[in-house]
Amino acid sequence: MENRQRIFSQVMDFVPTYEFKKCVKRYQGDYRVRNFTCWNQFLCLAFAQLTYRESLRDIESCLNSFWIKSII
């Protein structure tokens, strides 16, 4: 099996995660968060922007389809 990164993963490698985490810590973005962190939300919104999604339902169905394909 080939070990390749998806295009979205390659694009997200350019995001300065240190700066993002520093802003989240400064503004207490992850305060009282249990599962869906600021980083996860950022990734979902970035994916939605790059794939021209128009609604939350559209984003969710698209992300679920990718998740199911990665399991199989």
C-alpha cells in the first residue's frame, strides 16, 4: 500500500500550527471543550472553503463520506 498524503493534508502543512495554538491559548478558545477543539473546527472550515461547501449539512455529509472511505 502506498504511503501518500492527501492534497488537503499537504495544504494544511503550510498552516503555522504554533501560531494557531498560541492564539487559542491567549483567547482561551479550548476552554471547557470536550471533543471538538479549535484545531478540529479550523480543519473542518478550511476543508469546507477549499471544496466550496455551502451549508453545515453539506459539510457534514462530505466529511462523513471521506471518513467512511478511509475506514474501508
